[in-house]
Amino acid sequence: MSENGPMIGIEVVVRRVSGLKRPDLERWIDNAWVRPDGLAGHYVFREIDVARVQLIKELRDEMEVNERALPVVLSLLDQLYDMRRRMRAFGDALCYTAPIEVRQDLAAQLGMGAF
């Protein structure tokens, strides 16, 4: 088990993600849309990797995003998630370091409730 939870093999991922075909997953790895640890034939996936596989499959199958557009969609989603993570870290830092008056003024300016 890694520090990020259990590591699982490619066959387990294929079984866990309904309707996923191994060649599709291998192509997504080759395209660097999914980045498991290990080398070809010996990939190990974390839960975050499995979630990304599920996302890609849903984008392709349920939202009908074609594979030519997937790199753009995935890049935009990655940027969005990164910005949310940074904003959350900024908010946490603000809560720990800024005086209450500053937090209240900022919340009022942003039209938010209590900070």
C-alpha cells in the first residue's frame, strides 16, 4: 500500500469501470491522459487515477466528447481543479493569518457570507 492508498493493477481498473475496454485504457495512458505509476505491462493505479479513467469514459460515452477534443477538455478541467485547489489554500491561509476585520471586509466585498 502506498501513502496515497492501495495501488491496483490495470485489470482491476478495467473491471471496476463499467464498460471500459483495456485497449481504450492503454491508449489513454499512451496519450498521457491517465498517468499511472509503473511501466507498460506493470502499471499500478491510485484511486485518483481510477477517478480520472471514469471521468474520461463519461466524457466520451455519456457526454459524447470525441477523442480529438478530449485533450482540450481534460486540460481545461485540470486547470479548473488546480485553480479551485489554489483558491481553497488561499482561503485557508487567509483564515489563519488575516485579522477578522479584513476577512469580514473581504467577504462583504465578494458578496459572501462569513469567511
